[in-house]
Amino acid sequence: MAAGDVAPAQGAVEMSLSDAGQGSARWEPAARLVMIADDHEAMRETLADVMAAEGYLVVEAEDGQVALDVLASSPVDVLILDLAMPRMDGIELLEKIRPAPPVVIVYSAFEYYTAHDTRSMVGSKVFRTLRKPVAPAQLLSAVADAIEELDSLDR
């Protein structure tokens, strides 16, 4: 899949028609959109496969600039973000996201920034930090927690 392309989860319906209660209908998204921003193609593809298998729609970005472009045009719910990327790293991306970003899970080896540094620089924009490598179950749990956080904000 090319970076910036949205892939529907296998077998998922992209949009569903629901009854709005008063004889009118409205379109609602059938799945949450997760963006994976990581400069390692194999890592992005693996994470995209894991997320898609759980029913998420997935968009990939190979660097912070592509991620920023996607965020400007797509309603991303959860951003899984590596910090060390070319052109624009994860910290710079977080500083540029306006208005409030999607729920952000930093998924990084922290070779240039520590988790503490990240929280102190852009902490209010980071939901959770995870150190690479992370078991798929742990990452899926973090994404589920992020979706739960979004749902609680929508109420």
C-alpha cells in the first residue's frame, strides 16, 4: 500500500447507514482510522496488517511531513507515531499539529528522545508511550484504550 492511502480492514464496510431516529438517515463511519507514521516500511506494513486484522481502517506515512499532510485531510482517530523519521521527526510533527491532534501513541525506540523528554516537550498531545519492540497484543491494547478515551470525550 502506498503511503497516505487508506486501506479498509478486510471484510469491513467503509460506511454504514444508520437511522437518526426521526425518519432521517445519516452516514457514520464503520471503523476507526488509525495512522501509522514510521519510516521503516516493513514495520509500517506489519503494524497495518495487525490493525486491519482487528477491524481498523489504516493509513500509513513514511515521515512526519506525509503524516501532517494526511492529518490535514483525513479524520484520523489514533496516530501511532515513531519519533525518529526523516524530513520531519515525530516531535516536530506533534508541535505542528493544529488544532488538537488525534489520540497519539508514541511507538519508538527512543534513541534520540527519552519517553520523559517526549512527555515534557509535547506531553499534552501524547496519550501513551511505548518502547519498540512491543508485542502486537500490547499495541492493540493501547489502541483500544485510545479509542475508549475518544469515545468518552464524545459523550
